Amino acid sequence: MPGLHRTWYSFHIWITSMVITVPIYALAYLGISYNFIKKPREHSWIVFLMFSLFLFSTVFYFQGRFRTITLEPFYILYASFMLHNLIEKFLKK
């Protein structure tokens, strides 16, 4: 099973993983939302991918690794897009 389960690892490893990944996920979801609102036709594929993987993971519960392998590269791309936009916005002020 993917991920860091808090009972399998020490608290320090678990909290370090959370500190590193929470900003990536937050920025990724902000980037997906921002792009979907601005250009829904061009970014609807990521919403459909997330929805289809959600359905896949609920039907085939123990195959959660496919969700992680497929979505995380896209999360990194959307997170970097959003981080770039936020940095540009704050530097213009």
C-alpha cells in the first residue's frame, strides 16, 4: 500500500512527509481549480482523470497505487504552475 501510514513509521518520518507533501497538494488543487475556472475546456481532462481514478479506487479498493502513480506527476506540474503565478503576483507589488 502506498503512502506513509502513521502506525507503520515513526512520528518524525510521518510528520516530515506531511510537512513536505501538504504544500504540494494544496498548490496543486489551487492550480487545478484556477486553471479549470479560467479555461475549463483545456483543463477538464485532469478533473475527469481525478474522477475516473476516484471511481477506480472505490471499485478496486486495494489498487490504490495506480491513483498515486498517475496523479502525482500532474499534481507537481499544477503546483509548480501555481507557485510560479503566486511568486510573480507578489513580486509585481
